[in-house]
Amino acid sequence: MSIRRLPEHLVNRIAAGEVVERPASALKELVENAIDAGASRIAVVLSDGGLARIEVADDGCGMTPADMALALERHATSKLPDALVGEEGAIENVTTMGFRGEALPSIASVARLTIESRVRDAEGWARVVDNGAVVREGPAALPPGTRVIVEELFGRVPARRKFLRSARAEYAACLDSVRRLAMARPDIAFTLEHDGRRALAASQAEDRPARVAALTDRALVDNAVPIDLERDGLVLGGVASLPTYNRGVADHQYLFVNGRPVRDRLLMGAIRGAYAEMLPRDRHAVVALFLDVPASEVDVNVHPAKTEVRFRDPAMVRGLIVSGLRRALDAAGHRSVQRPSDAALAMWRAEDPTHAFSDRQPSESWGLPPQGSPFLTETPAFAGVTGMGSLVRDRPTFFTAPPAARAEPAWAPPPDTGAHPLGVARGQVAKTYIVAEAEDGLVLVDQHAAHERLVLERMRAALVGGRVAAQALLIPEVVELDEPACDRLEARAGELAELGLELERFGPAAMLVRATPALLGQADPSGLVTDLADELAAFDSALSLRERLDAVAGTMACHGSVRAGRILSVAEMNALLREMEVTPHSGQCNHGRPTWVKLAHGDIERLFGRR
């Protein structure tokens, strides 16, 4: 078999497979070119998620007709200064977003590409390339700057076109790409329109924290700490969320190296290390980190897409990020752990003891006594204490004192410890852990983790029977999310309805919650829907319906379970223990953590040196 040279158009298509994977890849390259051209305003227009049309217009320096023709040739670039061309360290010292000279010819080989550009004080010029062939060029009327239009990407490459995802999924990827580039350059104004509707607008001259918050969540301003650290020529800046402000997936972690958006395992691992022991295993911080490194200390020429980097001293970079994040979180003091939102403070505010339980209904699931049962008017244990009997008699008959380091009147004699594997409740520690006495030792139960598993198993049992019962909201709640999140929820609305969560689209960037699963009780619709949107983003499309329902049910169960910090009565604690004993998999929560541990009598004796 003889060796022969590949045709030029085939070489370009092969190169396009590395540079242009999907519409978001092409859009990223075009926006980076606009940034390198010195633009102060960049406007992006998409049609059909970028599959039909991508348009990027800027007010940068523009191109002459000769520069435009050269830009469509492979490995032709304006990004390397003349002084660097031919030098050994040319690539290592590049400071622009692009430098390889592959993007435009690669895109032009797999789509219809139109470039219109005008240099100030000159006439505009246009050039049209259709899948590698120049079909038209001539004068064009436009303001100073450049406009690039990409139409029918992979239209004549069916082998690649069929692997593209739906228009919604491709649009979500394009939006994420522009969002990351807009975060990197707050000095540039960005707009993005999709099918005639404005989806993103970031004004010029915003500072970095304000730009990040505007493109992620406005609440981040009040729930984040600034990052500012310099060490050995490396500078780390940005914002990081408090541990109490987190998300269900890591998609809200934005990383930039020398102004370039990257997805680097080293940096992601450093973030996890910095937040270790401050976040649950299934939660992720919201961060936007900007790392400035001398060009000689980082290699950006690892992959044609330029989203991967390699550091000369990765240990130093990781240490800088971990120490920078921890220092900022430590400086936040009580905000990072003990300062909840105003809504959370209102829920935890102390209630008037004469009205705290006036409207409480008995709960069979917790084994509470029937309504109207007489409260003990005399307690034998208090008979010999002066005045204690009158205090008990004066209490309202509907009030049950919560455990507060004192004896609690019981509705019935405590059960026998030998009759139950998990024992009998004796108290509660830190408002989080149930202390129970079993026949063979001491049992500690994480009330939130345990009840989370119980709620999940109830939901699974209800699904086997058909669908989970829904509890309609008296006033439907509107939850604001970004558009891709709303698209994911709308696409799964039928599956969520089987789990008792009824949603409707309420405009481009909001969902209307009409009902929540009855098993969750008084759930937080906003937090539930936000977490479900994050959960759906991490789903593999190959998952079966049952696997998706199980994952969503797990997220719902977490929202509907007893929270750590809630004071439980003895009856509630015992009811939880009894249900755990008859529920499958109750020894572990939905995230793999143990729900209870036991200290045998021998272990306790060893703690006190008795054996």
C-alpha cells in the first residue's frame, strides 16, 4: 500500500475534529478571536442552539482584505508577535487567547462561513467560504469591527452531525461557554440572543465579583468571600461561596488561568481539598477562581481546544489555591458556619411556649398520643419538690415540653430495651444525634441521615404502587433558574409528576411549582427544584427511567427528612428507631454514610478502664 498526501480539504476536516467538536466549540473560538481583537463589546446571536446559525459581532480592530484571506489559511495567526516568531519560547510566552491559527479554517471546512470586517477609516470587506471552497468575496457595509457567521455546522458531514445533541443541549453548552468568557473579561460588554430572545447581558466596567454574581446567582454577593493571595509570582483572585451556600453538582465552579477558561483536574481537586470537612460529600462549592501565572510557568498548548493546561510546579499551584480558599473562609468567621439566611433564622426563632404546639396535630408515624389526652397533672417524681407540682398543674394540656436537659413526662412506660435491636431512646445530643440504650450497648443515630433513608424507601414503595401522592400548594411558588435548568426540568416534568412534584414552565427562566410530594411534608419548593435541576444536569442520557427516578427520589428524600438541629420528643425518637428496624437499607443514608453506630458494653468499659 503506497503512502500519499491527504487533500487539503480533508486535512482541514480532520483538524476540525479536534478544534470544533460542537457549536459551543466554534462559538468559543470566535469569541476568543473577538477578545484578542481588542473588542469592548461582543454580541452573539444563535439560532436553533447554534446548529443552524452562530453569529459573533465585535467592535475590535478589524481585518483588511489581505488579512482576511490569510486568516482562512491553516497555521496563520496574528497572535504571535514578530519578535517571538521563530524563537524557541514562542508558544510558552504567548499571552493571547488563541495562537494556533486553526480555528477559522477548521470551521470553514465543515460549515458555511461568512466573515465581514472593516478597519477604521477603511472600507468593509466580506468573504464567504462554503465547506472549504471560497464562493464569494467583495465589499461589505458594517461599522468598524468584525462579524463572523457560521451556518449549518457539519451540514455536509453527516457522520459528525448525527453525534450532536438536541438544540436545547447545544444551546446550554453555548451559553455556558459565553458565560465563562464573560466572567474572564469584566471590561468587555457581552450579549447573547437565542432565537430572537435575549438570554445573557453583561454590561461593561463591572468588577469581577459583580460580573460573576450577575452570570451565576445574585445571591452569591451576600454568600461569598473574596479571594486575594499572592505567592512567588502567582496571583490568585476571585470569589468563593460560603460552605452553607452550595450546589448539587460541580458545574458552578469556574476556573481561569491567565484569563483563559480551563477545566483542570488539579484545580478541581484543590477546591475539594480546601472545602474538605466543611461540605457534605454530595455538595459542591460555587467558586470563580482567577489564577495569574507567569507564561513560562504554564503550558497552554496541551490540546487544540486550549481548555487544558499543564503547570511547571503543580504542587505550588495546588497549595496556593488551598491556602487561599481556606484563609478567605477562615476570615469569614461565623458567616461560614453559623450565619444562616434571614429565612432560616425565622424558622429557628424561639416560639412562645404557650402557643408553640397549639395547632399541632398528632402524627401516627411518630407514635404521638391522640389529641385531647390529658397532660399529667401530678408527677410522682416531683411530689417532694416544693412548688413543682403547681408548675406542672398550671401548664396547658396541649403542651409537651421538649427535651432540655431535664426529665420529660412520658405518655406511656418506656419500652423494654431487650425487645428492640436499636434499643430505646434516652435523649438527644447536639439536636442531631439520638442516644438509645440497647440490650447490648449504646446506640447513636444520625436523625437526618436515618430519616432521609426512610423517606426514600417510602417513595420507592409508593412508586411500585403507581405514583407518589402529591400535595397541592395553596399558592403556587415561582422558582427562578437559568434557562438551561428550566429546559431540563421541563423535559422531565412527566417523570417528576410520578414522584408527586408538579411543575410548569413560567417564562424563559422560571418554573411554577404547583404541588410537592405529600411524603415530604412542608418542603422548601425553591431549594428542592434548584437541587433537582442540578441533579438532572449530571444525568447520563443512557440512564433508564427507573435509575433516573431513583436519583431524583433520593434528592427529594433529602429535602423531606428530619433536619439536624431539630429537637425531637422521646415519642418521635422511638418511632424513628422502630421504623428503621423494619426498613430495608436503613443502616446507611442515601449518600452512603452510616445512619447509626453502636458502642457495646465492653467498648464502654474499656473507655473507662474497667477492662
